[in-house]
Amino acid sequence: MSRMNNLKGDRATAVLKAVSVLFVAILSFGSALAQGEKYISHNFKNNVLSVKTDESRLAIRFLSPSIVEVVAKLDEPERPSHAVVMRATENMKPQLVDSEVALQLVSDGMRVHINKEPFSISYYYEGRQLLQERRGFFADSLYSGFSFGLEGDETLYGAGERSVPMSRRGYRFELYNKAHYAYGEGSELMNYGLPLVLSSKNYAVLFDNGAKGYIDMAKTEANTLEFGAVGGRMAYYVVAGDDFPDLVNKYGRLTGTQPMPPRWALGNIQSRFGYKTQGEVLNTMNQMIEEDFPLDGVVLDLFWFGPDVKGYMGDLAWDYEKWPEPKMMIDSLKGMGVNTVLITEPFVLTNTKNFQIGDSLRIFALDTLGLSATYDFFFGNTALIDIFKPSAQDWFWEQYDRQNKIGVAGWWGDLGEPEVHPSWVRHVNGTADEVHNIYAHFWEKMVFEKYAQEYPDKRVFHLNRSGFAGSQRYSIFPWSGDVGRNWSGLKAQMPILLTMSMSGIPYMSSDIGGFAGGEKDGELYTRWAQFGVFNPVYRPHADALGDIPAEPIFFDKRTKDIVRKYVKLRYELMPYLYTMAWQALEHGMPLARPMFFQEPDNDKLKALDQQYYWGNDMVVAPVLDKGAKSVKVYLPTGGEWFNLITSERFKGGEYIDYGVDLDKFPVFVRAGAVIPTVENYYSANRYSSEELKLKLFCPEKKTSVTGRMYEDDGVTKDAYARRKSEMLDFSGEVDSKCLSLNLDRDVAGKYDSMPENRTVTVEAIGFSKKPKRVLVNGKKVKAVDGVSELDNVKDGFYWDSTSGKLFVRFRWEGVSEASVLVK
């Protein structure tokens, strides 16, 4: 873990003395700086430094020793933050040093330096400069915002969902959430932008503003970072970290981390645009199960409330002609282990009965005359629910809860950018352009908080393709929109996944197989499915109105067989995946992590976005090119790596050309890692870790063993905080000829389905020598003649000389520690 930022008092005092007479002209930028603000006065009260300039009143305060907030008040009441949940703690007592030339606000570790003439602000952490203003706060006829200087060698990330490279210095992005139909590589404007920049210097800047605007990462002016918006809250936060894992952890504390998903939401969720009848859904899901595909969910698109794409949006009531018994269908699906997810949109067409109801209740956004705003878009003439109105939220929730009561398990929120949002539309809290980027955020907040009121023990699963900074705390599962069904669309997912992951949004995913256009291509579908297995959410989806299916059962036998194998692999790895979900909750760590996270000094990795860490112990390098025979993969330094599926061994710290065929996928595991797995199961309602297999990868040279597994019942909200969970830890040492493994079980509190005891099989991969002795809890266990015979003994082992695998099986009783020693 990264070290805490709590310097001793004497160190803080020394810092104050050292800097109190410095920096008369640290930030001299010539004419550009001369055009900025001018210092007039300041005061320091209640740990807030207020600085008056000729252009604004700045309020500066520390929320933690390494997070500072800056608000430009603009002589108007301060607007609330919609992104941030952190509040300054009572023990935050920063010190102010006032000299003739500068103000310095100092915390334990971070320092804000304010030069008076010329006026400028710079930020330091642990003695190193993070960033500095160029012209600071500005306001002109179009935009207000902030401008900073950059160092020439720092790499920039962020700005949210864009299908451009992960390294984003040299781009200027519009901040206006907008769908891009059938996109591929190179799309700069998409559904989910973020006013967030992260730097290779281990800092982040969050511009806490949801209005229409832009973020310029040194495109317009060299070495300049600039944010501007047409209105909204003029504020930003600087977050400093020791390294990137520490940085994303602190950002998670600032904006909130994502609650645990229901376990079923991490399984196979089948979707298409769209199932048109009750019979079609039941028949298709039955066929999926009959053809041996694990399955946990099905998503129903807009045909559940109307027979056609146009003319019915906003009805939000079952079309009983096509869906005569929805509760019976939902119950039948649940009996198969399949959860039902329904689509909703915030648009209500004017020809529907709900428009008349909503218009009378005044729940829609308004036009300039104060009437319900109506306008045309693809689906018809529409009004837009004013999601910022409490009465509108109450009405919208009634539509949800009617379906919750018959067993709907999750929701899909579509078109929530909103997809069409004319500037002349007025909401209760501002114009369309002022609130556009926080619309989906408030929608997600409404769903989450209504669930908390009505179903306080239930975890929320809400697919939504748009949002804002902090939306993750409302349990959203965004996907990357209507991607083109082609290889460019697949390649576009890599920078989207990694950028969103390091930006506090841990559950980004895509329409597996591609959504729009294209042709039926078994190779593309297979490669996307293999990649999807190592994505936070696995959900095949497609525009299936023509002859191109979304389901694997409608592809050729080879495609089906390979996809089935990999879907089962995802289910086998569920304990590892579920533990990553806990890490996202507790530490803000994303499931998919850029390669530079663990090698920050390797410059070659700072822009590498064609592979990624899957958790701490796996590296995934998707096959992104049609007909590829090999993939170039970087295997990190620090030891050996094994292919997860084939058990091939490789040296770390170098690139390899890994040969592939359609059934071979590049995913590698760190030597010394313990990967917890379970036997194949077919839906979350049949999940159990009572039979637990620990895959242990053995290097040639002795190395430390590490592994961790979080468990709860998979359904109870806040199970970890409510102490209805347990943690299993694995440690020791291993090489290819001997191993020592310790198992520790920390039960926070009993939960439903918690095993009292477990049967554990350690599968040591890369074990080159038949053991002389195998001890479990200090007692010698006997060898058996085959791995299948282990099922017939309480404790035993088998060494397979052909595969180089050692299997040790034993009973782990209660909460006592257990150990395995092999010599």
C-alpha cells in the first residue's frame, strides 16, 4: 500500500521556515501572466483562505493533507458540488504563512504557493512541484475557466470516454456528452466525458463543473492545460499521490467509490436490440442453457413497452399483446437462474398517455414560454423528464417500482446524455447547456437513492451509458455506446476501458460483438468475447434487427465452442473477479489497470494501451486484428509469467511475440500469484466456494506467494461495512521444487451461504519434481495415482509429471489457519 501523508509537526514547521522567503518570481510567464488576475487582499478563517483579486474571490481549503479545493466565487452564492463527497475533517489545520511577496497554505505534505505580484498559484507535494497556473482563473464572453502550465515531459490522461489513445496530451476535447453511432477508433466526442485530467507526475485535477465546455491538453497552446465552461460551478480540486494506485485511491475518497455489484451482474448477461416477444425471450434463454452456456441475466430493449422502434417511447408499461404474462416470464427466467433487466429512457413521446399525465404534473423540462418543451428526434416528437425536479423523480420512480414489484432485478438507462437536448430547453436548475453533463448523474442518483429508501438491503444494477464524475458511487455500470460492429470498434475499446478505469469508473464495458452495421463475423465475435471475459461486465449486445445475432448460439459450431469455453473461464475465475470488486469499493482500485501502474518509471509503458493488468496478478493482451497469428505482449519485470490457459512459462521484463490461433488468447499470470477459482457453475444462485481451487504459479527461483479472496453472500447491500463477509489470505514461498503455503481466514461476521468448512485443492503449476513429502497442517498426506482419485480422499496429493502440475487436496476446517508444505 502507498504510504500515508502525515508528516510530523516538526517537519511541517521546517517546511514553513524554508519557503517563507522564496518565490518572488517563480511563475514568470511574461505577457501571458501579466494578463491574469491581480492580487488585492486575503483573509484566513475557519481553515479557509479567501483571496480577493480583480477578477474573482478565490476560496482555497484542504480537504485532506493531499487534496485541495479551489473555488472562484464570482461574487455570487457558491454552487454545490455534484461530484465530491469528501468533506474537510476537523483535524485539518493547515498553516498560513504571509510574506510581502507570497502566501503559503501548508498541510502535512502539500503546499499551495500564491505569488502576489504577478498573481499566480502553484502546488507542491512532498517537496516536488505538481503544477502551476499560467493565467489562472479567466472569464470572457463565452467561457469561464482555469489555465495551468505543464512540464514538457509529463503525460496526460483523462477527459473520460473517447476512442483516441490513452495518452491525451495534444488533444482539445469538447465537454458535452453526446452519442456517436457506429463509432470506431478516433472518436473524440462520446457519451461520457469527464472534466478530469490525470498526470504522469502523480496528480489529478478535477474541474467540478457540469456545464457545456472544453478541456484543452496543450493542443491550442504549448505546455498549457485549460478548462472552460459556459456556466456552472467554477471550482477545481488538485489531488496528489505517491504513485498512481495511491492517486486513484485518493480520488475515490474525493468522489466516492463504487458499491459491490450483485454477484449475478458479473456473470453472462445476454442482450440484443431487441427481443420482441415473451416467447422469443424464453425460447432463446432456454436454448442458451441447453447449449451449456452459463447465464445470469437477460436485457429487454424498448420492445417490452411497444411493438415498434418509433411511437412508443415513454409508455413504460408492458405491451400485453406481445408480453401477455410478464410476471410469469420473469419468474420462469428466475427459475433458470436468469435475472431480468428492463430498459428505460428519460424521453416521453407526445403521442403517449404518459405525456398527458406528465404534462399535467409539470414534470418535463420547459421551453422559453414555460410550457413542456417538445421537439423531434429519431424516435418521435418528445418531451424530456426534468430529472432535477423532485416531483419528476417521484413519478419516474413509480414506473420503476411497478416493475420491481413483479421481480425485475436490474435496469438499463439509455439515451441519458440526454441524446437530444436543445440549448433552449430550461430545467428547474438551469439551461440545457448548464446542466446537460450532470443529467444522467442525477438520474443515477435518483435510482440509487430510491432503492435505498424502498429496498435498503438490495444492491443496485443500473446500466447507463452516460454520467459525471462521482456517478460510480450510485452503482452505475456504463457501456461505451453504439459501437460499430467491426475491428476498429473492437480496438476502440482499449483506451476507453483504461481511461475510464483510472478515472474512478471501474465497471466500463462494451457491447460484446459490436452493435451497429457490419457483417456476421465469427472471428470478430470470438475475439470480442475473449476480451469481454476480462472486462468488468460481460454483456453481448447487437442491433439484431437484421440477420446478425447477438447470441453465441446462433453462430457456427467452432465459434460457439470457443466462446462457451471462455465464458466458463470467467465463471471459474469469479472469486478473483469478485475480490477485485471489493478492491474497487474499499481502495478505489479499478479492475482493469494500465501497465504503468506497477512500473511508473518505465517510459515505454506510459502510453501503452493495447494491454492491461486485470487485477494485480494478470496481464491481458487482446487480439485486435483480423487474422492475427501473434500478439506483441510486454511481460512486466520482477519475475516469471505463465499463460493462464496453456501454462506456458515466460521471463518477465521483456516483450514477446505470442503466437495465437482462434482458440488461444494472451492472458498471463504472475509467478507466485495465487488465483482463487471455483468449479463451473451456471448462474449466481448456484455459486459456492465450499469447493475451492487455488491455482499457484511456481517460478524457477524462490519467490513470495501472495493471494487474497473476498467473499459475502453476493446480494446484501453494504455487506462488508455491515460485517457480513470474510477474507481469505494466502501467503508463503514457492519455487519449482518446493512450496510453503499458509491460508488464513478472517470472518468479519456470518452471512447466508457462508461455508463452515471448505475443501481446498491447491494446483501448483510449473512444479518440476515429484515431492518427497507433502504436509497439510503439519501432517503427512499420501499420494494417489490420478488427479480424479483426489475426490475420494479427505487429504492427498498427486503429481502429474507430464504437465508439471502438483495437486494437493485437503479439508480446511472452520476459521483456523491451514498450511501446506511440499518438499
